[in-house]
Amino acid sequence: MLKMCDVYSDSPRSFATQSGTDITMVKATQGTWYVNPKCDVDYQSAKKAGKQLGIYHYCEGGNPEKEAQYFYHNVKGYIGEAVPAVDWETGQNASWGNTNWVKRFVTEFHRLSGVWCLIYVQASAISQVANCSKLCGLWVASYPSMDWKSWKVPSMKVNTYPWATYTIWQYTGDNMDRNLVNTTVEGWKKLAKGDKSASHPQKKVESKWQKKSGTFTLGQKLKLHKTPHIESSAIAELPKGSEIKFDATLQGPLRLWLRQPRSNGYGYIVAKDKYGKLLGKIEY
């Protein structure tokens, strides 16, 4: 077992080099707008002090792929050395309660980095991230009381289901976030290295139009485009509930275009977005 202190911008700088600890976990980013100005200061201080390292992202519940990309692009210099983590809490989190948000985040981060994030969550909300149990380690917050201000590990049962056990247990959260880490230094380094399966650009396969007719009922307001490009000019903006007849489909990696015959040519509308989400009802 190892001892870890996690820190953020308002933490005393001395926490990053806390005597008796093995690991320092530093807040790096939040949402898609914030970078901790003390991140590299604490990171380099901890590294110089011989600590093992971690970096985490605080979720605001926006688009999970965009938040994962923001985290990655701001910490990629630490990848391979520091264990990444994602902080899933109720505060400032527009998607709290969503049981798929974190999975989308960690999947995107892994695609970019080849490393699976640890997932920080309070014990009572583990069900929100349970679908990640076979992918990521668990960093669970469970306190005996808010008055526990000691490195002495409390004697209490900690819920981790469906994980067999925790990777990290945060057991104080008042004057200092104290954590017990259920691995060795070598195990921690292995978590930081990941599985080396980050995606790399592949030869682009050209999508082709397929003759297929049907009706598309819009599930939300959408633009009818002049060409099948998301930035192209709009012929019209159609309200939710509108129906269009189409005579062909163009399936990209995830986005699906439909072609509408018109008296002066064609119109084009997106039926599935870039994440593969269906934007209405298709009947062939």
C-alpha cells in the first residue's frame, strides 16, 4: 500500500511534497476552459521530491469527448509518467446522474493516449460509473467523518461494487485529501504507461452514396444543406417534427447524411451526428 495526497490550485504548495507520502496527484484541467495555473509547479516539485505522479481532470458535464480531448492536449507531456484520473462529482457538473458520460470520456482519452484513466467518485454514486469497471481502476471517496484529519487508516467497510476492490481510497477530505493506494510503485508506473494502443491516423476510406429511399422525421431543429458538408450553406432550417423524403444515404465513420431530391437539385441533411447519435426517426 502507498500513501497519496491530491492537490489543486488552492492547496498549500507544501502538500505536493508532503513528507511520508509516495504519490502526488495534481489537478490539471476542468471542463474545456480551465488549466490549473499551479499544476506544473506542483508536478515538478513532487517529481523533484521523488514522488510518483498523477494528474486529474474535473468534469463539468459538457461534451465528454471534448473534455477528454482538452485534458489530453494539456497533459500529453506527462503521459507515460503520471497516472491520469477523471474526477466525477456533483459540483459544477451539468451531467451528474448520467451513467454513460464517464465511459465516453475515458474511451476517448484512451483512444488518444493509450492509457485508461482512474475514476474518482463518491462511494454512494459508483453506479453512475459502473459500466467502466472492466476498463478503469476505481478511486473511491469514503470518509469515516469530515473530522478525520490523520494518516491513520480508518477501520471501515468501503463499497467498491462492481469493482472487486479500489485502486485508490480517499478517506479524508477536510484539511487535506489523504488517500490509500492499493498497489506498489511498480504497479503505479505500469498504470501510467497504459497499454500503448492509442489510435493513429489511418488511410481514409472514401464513403459512397447508396441508393436507399425513405422518410426522415426530425427529432430536433436541423439545417438542410446545399452540399453534404457540415459547414456548407443552408437551404433552410427545418423545425422539429418536419418530414423529408430521401433517395440516398452517405454513411461516414459515424455521421449519416441523407439526400433529398428537389426541383432544382438536391438538399442534404444529417440524420446521425459525428458521435453516431440519431437525430430523428428514419423509415426505409
